Amino acid sequence: MPDPKDKPGLLPGKEGTDYRFVKYGDKVYVVYRVKLPNGKFVNTTWRVEKDDFKALGIDPAKVAKIGQPQFKSLNVFGSSSEIARANRDEHPFDQYLKETRERYGNVSWLGNREFMSVMLMGWAENWSAAELEQRLKRTKWYQGRTDRRRAWELDMSKSDRQNELKLWNTRVSDTLDDLYGPNVDWRGTIKMTELKKVAENIASGKWGDPEEGLETWLRNARTKAEKVEGSAAWIERQQKEEEQRGFMNRPEDVREQLRQDAFKWLGPKGMPDNETLRGWAQDLVSEKRSDGDWQKFLRTQARNLYPWLGTDEAWQDRASSYKSIAEENWGQPIKWDNPMLTQLGQFGADGQPTGKALGYDEFEKLVRSKPQFWSGPKAKEEGFDLFNQLNNVFNGVSA
């Protein structure tokens, strides 16, 4: 008489190694403990119908019982008949993970238990890409990332990302060559490991859109280069200061320049009134106070208003990245005094400011929660774009 385990349509893997049976009440379940590439595990569970007990060699009286707390921790996806396979020689979940990792590398979603449990469930139950899309969009991993960061990990292969990293490594290096010029070797001040990290942060969208990320990094890099005597940035800074000293002989022009400086550093929220600007202009022209005093005033005010800014970082420099995120998602330009740009500080669970800047991903979630997003072109286009993206992931299509 043939062994029932040789029959087609049985469970993938080996009992005791890949899965186990448990019983809650009068129902039996099969629980798979699937190891992810990062060493963590995902438990996936299916209900076993009574008609299948004999074929699977199950004696309900001998199946281990579990209590209500254990049962609540199981994610029951459906009937075990939905994952039955004719060929059980190779565990399909392990094969799926192997192929996925070979294509995408050590990406973060491969180590995210919630995201991977949905992916595995979709594979096992043969969901359509549209259904998989909807389930994945509800995961914290998906909701916590911008379009660029999702595309970086979901849509690009390892070779795609390596090519992008090479491109951004070159762009960052060339930018540093321009900032420091032929007389100063920037490699003595910046480690190559730091350079590679900068390129990865830009390319992956960690700092927003890559071009905006480059500009964000460039502002800080320029400030550092300006402090290195003999560098191209230092020489350019000296020339601007010479021009500024000549400009300071024109009070009305000085006041307009001060207004622009104040807006750049303090934003609409912290703009000094006209009398304050006029007083500063008069004092600077009469040399009662220096440009250094003015710069110190701006930086002090900026730190008081926005403690999450860097020491030499202006409000407008940081806000420009957030502005781009809002404009990209809403499909329309916004003004600098838009209320969204006044919400760039992070708040803790107690409702108090943490002193840290709002993350780009978190800001994008706020932007996408507004009516401007849902009525704009981005929301309408995104469904189709995401469908194609996840369809490629689901079917293993190479880029």
C-alpha cells in the first residue's frame, strides 16, 4: 500500500522541520516557522480540514493542544489546501526567499516580519498583484518610506543599486574636487567610508529626492570647505566678503539684503519687523555693529526657533527639502509660508518637542494625509505605478 506522504497535493516541507500541527478547540492547524535572511522567523498558519486528516497522517488525539493566548499569536491565512503542492522535494518558501535575496540583496523588507509574512502569504495563496499591493500598503514598512526609498528596495536589483551608487560616488567626489580646488586635497579631511555613506544616503532617497539630497549635503560640505584656507570655497567666500564690504555703504540696499538674510535663516515665523531691520542696517553702515554681529544674531535666533537645525544651517536650506516633498506629492508649487513648512519639528508621545527635525518619511506621511494629495495627480497615478512595481516583485521580473 503506498505511503500517503507520496501522494500529490500534500504540504510543502517536512513535518517537525518546516512545519508542525497544533490543535485549538476541535480544529487542527499547520504552522510554518520560516526563517528570514536576517535570522528572524515568520510564523504562517493554515487550517487543516478534517477531510485531509487521513492523507496527511494526522491523528487529532495526538496533536498538541494550544491555549487562547498562543492561538491569538497565530496568523491564520486560510485552508491548508491552498498551499498543497505535488512536489515536496524542496521547501518552496525557502526557495522563494533564496531567489528573492539573490535578486534584491540584503534589503530591509527581507528582514521585516510583517512585510515578509504578507509576501509569503501572497506567494502561498497565489494572490493577484493588485491584492498583494493592497496588503503591502497597509504594512508599517511601506507606510514609513517615501516613494524613492520604496523604489530603491523593491524596484531595483542589486546590480541596479550598485550602478546608482557608483554614479553618486562619482558625483560626490567631483563636487568635493570643485569645493576644494587643485590646491587642497579633500581626502585628508573626509574618509572614503564617509563618502560612500553619503552616496548611499543620496541614492537611496534617505535625504529625500536624490537631487535634493545632494543639495542638502552640499550646503554642509560647502560650509566645511569654506573654513579650509586655500580651498576654492574659501577663496570664493573671501571674494564675496570683499563685495559685501563695498555694498555696506548703501543703507537701503543693506536693509533689503538683511531682510533676505533673515528670511533665509529664520523663515516667515521668525522675521524681524521693519524697524529692527532698519536699525541693523544703520548700525552696520555706521560700523556700530559688524556683519559678524548680524550673523551671530541670525544663528542665535535660528537655534532658539528651530533647535533641530545644524550649527551653520539656515531654516530655508532645510525647509527646501520638505518643500520639494510636498510639491512632488501634491503636484503643485507651494509658497514658503505654507503651514506645512511650519511643522518641521518632531514631537514626542507626550506632545512636547523633542528638539529633532521631522524625518522626511514622516513628513511625507503628513503631506499625503492632506486633501491636496488625494485630489492631485500623484494619488491617481500611484495606484497604477505601484501595481506594476509589485507585479515585478511578485513574479520575479528582472529590471
